[in-house]
Amino acid sequence: MLSKRLRGRDVQVAVLKPERAPWRPARRSFGYKRTRLLLRVSFLLPAMLYIVFFFGYPLYYSVSVSLQHYDLYAEITGQAAFIGLKNYVIDVGDVVFSQAALQTLVFTVCSIIPQFLLGLGLALFFQRHFPLNRFLRSLMLLPWLLPLVVSGTLWRWLFDQTNGVIDQVLASLHLIPAHFGWLTTPGWALAAVAIANIWIGIPFNMVLLYSGLQGIDKEFYEAAAIDGAGIWQRFRHITLPLLRPVIGIVLILGLIYTLKIFDIIYVMTNGGPANATQTLATWSYNLSFTQQLFGQGAAVGNIILLISLIIALIYLKWSWRPAS
Amino acid sequence: MQSQLTERARTQRQISLKALALTLIGLVLTMALLFPLYWMVISSLETNQEIFRIPAPLVPAQITFSGYMSAFTTQIPNLVTSLIIALGTVVLSLLIATPAAYALAHFRMRLTVVVVFALLLTQMIPTVTLSTPMFLIFNKLYLLNSYFGLILADSTYAVPFDILIMSAYFQSLPYELVEAAFVDGTNEWGAFLRVMLPLGAAGIITAGLFAFLYAWGDFLYALTLTTTNTIQPISLSIYNYLGQYESQWNGVMAVATLSAIPAALLLIFFQRYITAGVTSGALKG
């Protein structure tokens, strides 16, 4: 099959451009083809080895550890008992797990929707032509390029209870009592973390949606304008349907990215107060590295991966459906 | 004739007024989005007394570098550590990713399909899922607390992304260029090194930039794959600094500003590449 395909390509080359291939032997020996195939495989070899050793093997290890009674003692002695799915049963039965799962869902939805809407608004605005457009657009990328720890630290300062600027502004408007403990009040802490995450995600959404909008043929709009379609109608009947594939990608990447958010939450609240900002990602870390229950931590990590894969599969099914 | 000219001048003036208004709105929007960053820089330049004044001044009355003094004295080694790890990740991930990206762009083999599928899968894997097994494996291999270990781990961010964006770039270069190089009797590797690498420089720069930013920003591997303070990337040391000097926000913000500088510099100098990378990595990958 493989050799047939290669031969097919060569025939094509030979037929289409006979004058360009005089240096090639008329008939290739088996040895020639094998050497060429090996040469070509050698381009992929480092990447394949890296993927196997740094994704494949850790994943295998993660699954195997999650099926063992693997704690610090087991790590030291090198002996861990096989306990089947018990780690998963313990994890899922834990109150903190269901709390973290629910908070992950809330955090994800509350991050993605505002991020997307604000990003879309900005992308639409920057479709207009004006001086500095390009410069301002790339400046706006900064929040997204910043190390997440920096953003987390920064937002912790902005939300600071004694002197945070957010507290000062809102308190001076009498919207909240002065010295409101954003990061120490359950409920509000999750909102604060989500706000920081929205800020980080806006540029990403904007850039992708902007390039999606740029890809829409201007003639559609001109035709619609001649037919007397208003701004909203044009947006509803031209922009949205044609932007659908890009919207799908933006949302799916946002979902997968938000699901694994760790740094911001860890820096801003460390999952607290009283697990009120614990998500599955921070909980997996907590089990593995704070409590040193590696088996249970790996199990939660595998559950997050499973959720990501399911989302990706749903997306693939959705995107392969012919657009109506 | 005269009226036509004034007519045109008037419409032009209208257009430029409209453009001016749009630019103003754009400026306001950008300033609103970047306000937290302004606040970070301002806070880093204030004295610790001024930082606690209520209401906080929008512009500091006096600028002091005391925050930076304390930040610099403690953070220089950690900045160097981060630089070593980030550059190491750039080199390693480009060595791995560049030939693979080229192969995915131009070779038709069954293997390429497998590799593309594997790459898409790797992008779904949360770092936190990898961190537990990576810690246990690295512990056995004596790779904890080492530059090399962190470079190997940080490359998990860069390798898949780099392959996908560079492959999109190599696809835009015609394979005929390589075939022409075969006249000289070079093999695939020779043609790749001599023809494709120079032509693909823009794609390689983009990939390298992102590898740098990923490794510079890494926190989770720095947190889990180090158990002592011998090697402490800046991301990890900000967190520790914050824990140690929670009330000295000017110092904390100075450290944060220092570690944000590479991202800002890269954005200024490589604006075009970064915008291209964000879109092509996500849309074509």
C-alpha cells in the first residue's frame, strides 16, 4: 500500500514534469525505495521517540499508578499493591471531588462565555479600518502571553483585601463594604479567579475570531447591504453561520484549556477558602503532592483527561456534520 | 469644479474624523484591558507606604526603585535559571520538531497520519495529568531538581505546538524546491537542511518564540519536578516570594514585572510572528 502510493506519486511527477527528473534512475531498485523510506522515517523519529517517552509512557504510568495503592511509602519501598479501580471509587466518593467537579463546571462556563463574547466584540470592532488598529490589536495579546503565575499574582494584588484597587473602587461607589475579602469569601473567590481567567482568555478569543472574520468574503456583506439587510441581520445571517467553524474551534480550545487551569487558581487561592475554588486540576495536584496519595492523584488526573477526550470527540462529531 | 473639490475634502475630513473616533475607542479599549498591567508596573515603582495609601494614586507621586532593589538582589539567579531552561527548551523542541514538521508537510506516508493524530491527542492532555507520573518517573531517573529534567518536561508544551505551526508553514513552501536540490545528488536530509531550513526561517522563529514563552511561563513542572531550592525558575520563585513577603506588594510586583518583561519584549520585536503563531497554531493545527 505504502509503496504503491509512493510509486503513484513518482509516476505523476515523471508524467507531469519529465524534464525535471532526468537524474532519477528509470527503474528504482527495492533497495533504493527502502533507503528512501528509512530516510523519510528518520525525520519523524525524534518526534516519535519524544511523544512515546514524554506523553505515552507517563500516561501508561499514570494509569498503572492509579490502579495501585501508591503513596509515599510505596514510592520509597517500590512496592505498591494492585487494587483495581479502588482509587477511582474513593476519589469519586469524596465530598471534595464532587465539589471540585461542580466548581470546575461553573468556573469553565463562567470563564468561556464572557471570554468569547468580549473577544467577539473586540474582533468585530477591530474589523473597522483605523490608524493604530494593528498595533493596538497586538498590544492586547499581552495578557495572554504573560506567564500565568504573573497574572495570578497580579490579580491577587488587584483583589487584595486591604489595599486592592478593585476593593477601593467598588467600595468608594458603595457597591461593596470596604475591605471585602474577595479571595477569602467562598463563592466570591471562585468569581474572582474566573474574572482573572477571563482577562487572560480575551486576547486569544479576539485574535482567533478576528482572523475568522477576516476570512469572510466581503462580497456577502455588499450583496446583503444592497438587499437592505441591517447590521443585526447581516451579523445574524452572514457572520454567524460563516464563522461557525472558527467559533467551534475557539470554544473547544477554551474548554480544554480552562479544564486544566491550575496556575492561576493555585497562586490566587490555592483551592481555598475551604476548597471553595478547588477544581479537578488543583485537586489532583493536592492529592498527589500535598497529601502524597499518588494513586488517587493520578486517578483524578486521568478523569480530567477522559473528560477532555470526550469533549474533543463530541466536537469532532459536531464539526463533521455538514453545515446546514 | 470648486464645489466638487470641497465636497471631496468634506468627505475626506468626515472619514478621517471617523477614523480618529475609532482610534480613540480602540485606545480606550486597549487601556481598559491593559489596566491591570499598568497597575502592576505602577505598584512596583511605589514605596510601600504609598502603596497602602487610600485612595491609591493613579500616578505615583514619586518613583522609587526600592521594590526592584530587593527583587533584583534575590531574583537574579532565578531569572538566569529560567533563561537557561527556556533557551534549552527552544533548542531541544526545535531539534525534535523541525524535521518532523517538514515530514508531515511533504511526505506522504501512512506514518504521518499516525503522528498527526498522536500530536492532536497530546494537546488534549492536561499538564496536571502528566505531572504526577512525570514526578515519579523523574524521581527514579534522578532527573528531579535538574535543568535537563525541566527542559525535557517543558518541551511537552512546545513540541506538539511547534510541529503543528511549522508544518503549516512548510506546507506553503513548494516541494519542487527540494526536488530541484536532488539534482546535486543530495538526499532528503541534505535538501532539507540546505533548502527548506533557510526558507522556513520565519516558521522556525515563530515556533522558537512560543517554545520560549511556554518554558518561561511554566509553573506546574517547576513546582512538581523540584523538591529543593537548588534550581528555582522565576515562575516558582515569584510564588515563594509572594508567600514570604506578602505585605511587600511593591517588591512582589517588581518581581512580577521583571518576569513579564521577556513576554513584552518578544511581543514588541516579533509582533508579526506571534500574531501569526496564535492563529495558525489553533486554526490550521
